[in-house]
Amino acid sequence: MKLTAYGAARNVTGSKHLLEVAGKRVLLDCGLFQGRRKESERRNRQLPFDPASIDLVLLSHAHIDHSGSLPTLVKHGFRGSIYTTHATVDLCEILLKDTAYIQSHDLEYLNKRRKKRGEVPLEPIYTADDVEATLPRFVGVDYDTPIRVAPNLHVTYRDAGHILGSSILEIDARESGRRTRIVFTGDLGRADMPILRDPHQVTAADILITESTYGGRTHDSVLDVEESLASFVSAVARRKGKIIIPSFAVGRTQRIIYELHKLMRDGLVREMPIFIDSPLAISATEIFRRHPECFDDEMNALLRRDDDPLGFSRVRYVRKADESKKLNRMSGPMIIVSASGMCEAGRILHHLKNNIASRRNGVLMVGYQAHHTLGRRISEGEKRVKIFGKLYPVRARVRVFNEFSAHADSEELLAFAEGIRRPPRATIVVHGNEEQSLAFGRRLTERGFPRVTVPLDGETIRL
């Protein structure tokens, strides 16, 4: 029994963990690597293992850094099943199709430049046809229901509370007459957050594979978010400015709609138009409405009262590109929520280009920003940033809201690990930048967890 970390090892992207157990090669997640363009291109185009050798995939959730390489896996020979929750199946359909479209669209522009230089055009990593070939391999499962995925291998999906459909995987394997329970957190969410249920507390694990995105940090209190958000929005509104919010289409967009709806409903900020400029986010919000099994009691109570908890009466959805361009000619105050969350692609780049240089406007960062992304550079206060190859001064007021994080922080991750009745005989710390993973690994060791490992990329650990 062994585990090889082929992604999200001392970094937070490209999650791929190959578990060899009970005679099977099981891939835990299969995500796209996101970061420097040349490195991303290299890592995403060629997988570090033979896809045809993988027997099955256990997918924790739909975010592209966990699911985005599934079409590549199928394209190059994978013929097994992809097990995940019903909500994740629905989200993956729109996310993977969108990713294929973005790849093709971006290459059209790049290949025009390559052609002028006499260079060979590039092919997309995968196409819409590859996505269509992948979708039939998904098998939707219910929460809290053990399923047999192979002889001597059962899996139970538990709610991770991270995004809609996200899961903690309890993998029960039998080898040589001995049963081993392997727990993979995926991305662990936070308790007492709106919309989704709290993360399930696992109580038994022989081996724990845990994320560590915020393994060395503690989030600000979620109780302060309403006052801080109202103050920021009101300050920009008084200047008749625009508030630009780069946001992930799944999870973060719905959360920010929910919070803004409450502020306007309760009179804490003035009424103003909210534009969701992301066809993907619009589709994702529609999927949210189809999966109340993922909602917490408060959200379901609001739905029963028809209190419009996702703010549909206030939100204006923008699907077409020409409608998106019109927003740049409109006067504020207004709020524009657009993808991508790390400002690496999509319509958000145009909104930043047109608004970041004005002191009247505001940029609200509500999601994790990986190293070497435009979102990270804006969040860290760089005075000038490059957008579409041109430098722009950052004069807009920038506010980073870590309170919106859907990842557990160091204390919450530790509480989850210590909620296991007996410390696992081995703990593998993944999905965190090196300093965060090492910090969390040290905390676990200090609290008496034996055999804590923070693997390097490509490192194999015998279990």
C-alpha cells in the first residue's frame, strides 16, 4: 500500500494523489495545475503516470484544480469510472466544458501570434469532444452511503462543507485479511458558514491525507465580515465607483451574493445593481438551486420562506460578451462579480483593465490567490500590474477578505484531525504552499501524531 503525490504537494494546485491499494491504482482527484504559464502548460499537457494504468478515480469536489485534468486522463487512455457526489457531477459538466472553451479561445489568439512568427500552432490540452467523452464515466453517489468500487475496496462520501457537493472520502480497504481506513479530506470547509452544511467529523482513520491550504494561519472571525463588507461597499458607493469582485464561479460567487443580499435587505448598504458577469457562475447558481441536500438548516429555512437567499431579485446576469462590454460604459455605483477568481483569465481581466487605475473604484478580493497569479499581485499591494501585456497603475482601493475563505484554517484543520478518536498511524500533509504544509505538519507532530509526512512533488510514501 503506497501513495504518490503527483500534484498539490507543497503547493495548492494540480491535486493528483495516486493510491495503490487492494491491488488497484486509485487516483484521488485529477486537477489542472495553475501558476506560471509555461510550467502550467508543461504539467497539464503530459500526466506524470500512464492514464491507462489507473483503475478508478475518487473525486473530492468540482474545483478545476481538483477535477480539471479528467478529460486529459480519458483522452490518453483511462477507461475506468469517476466516483463523486451528484452535485459534483453536475458542476463538473459545466466547469470542464468551460475550461475546454477557454483553452480553445485563448489558443486562437496565441496561434495568430505564432503564425506571424512562423511557429507551429499549438493544440489545446483537451477539447469539448474530450469533455463529452469524459462525462459518461462519472458515477454519482449519495452522501453517507458506503459503495463498493472494487473488490476489497469501499468508499463513503462525507460532506466536506467546502463547496456544493464537496466530500471527505472514507476509503475502507482490505489487504491480506486486514482492514485499513484511509481518510482523504479533499478541501476541508469551515463550520458555521452560510449556505452549506458544516464539515462532517470523521472519528476513525488509520491513515489521514489532509489538506493544509491555511495550515499555518488563522482566519479572521466570520462574525466581523458583515460590518467590514458594509464599510467597504458603502465607501466606494459614496464615490459613485464600481466594486470589482474577482470570484470563483462555484461557491464564492454564491456566498458573496448571499452576503450582499443580506446587507441590502437589512439597510446596511444602499441598494445598487449587482452584475454577475460570468456565464459559468450563472449556470453554477442554477445548479445550487437543484441541490438542497447540500444546504444547512438556515438556508433551507430561508428557501421555505422564499426569502431569496441568493439575491435573485437584485442580481442582473450577464451572459453575452457585448453585454459585458457595456458595463464599462455604465456609471456607478455598481457591483461587478466576474471570473476567474485568481484573475488569470476570463472577463474579469477586462473589468480590471478598465477600472483598476481609478481611485473612485474598489477591488474586493474574496478568494485564495496562488503564487505568481495576477490576483496574488493585486492582493499583495503591487503598485503596477500587467494586464494583457500592458502595465496599469493600481489606484483603486483594494480590500482582501480572508473571512470569505472556504478552506479550514490551522485551528480548524487541527480540530478535525484531533476529532479522530485515535491518532492515525500515518498522516500525509498535502495541498498547501510549502510554508503552510510544513507549519501544519509541525503542529501535528507536536500534538502527538506519529509519522507525519509532507511529501515533495512526485514522492512515494509507503503506508
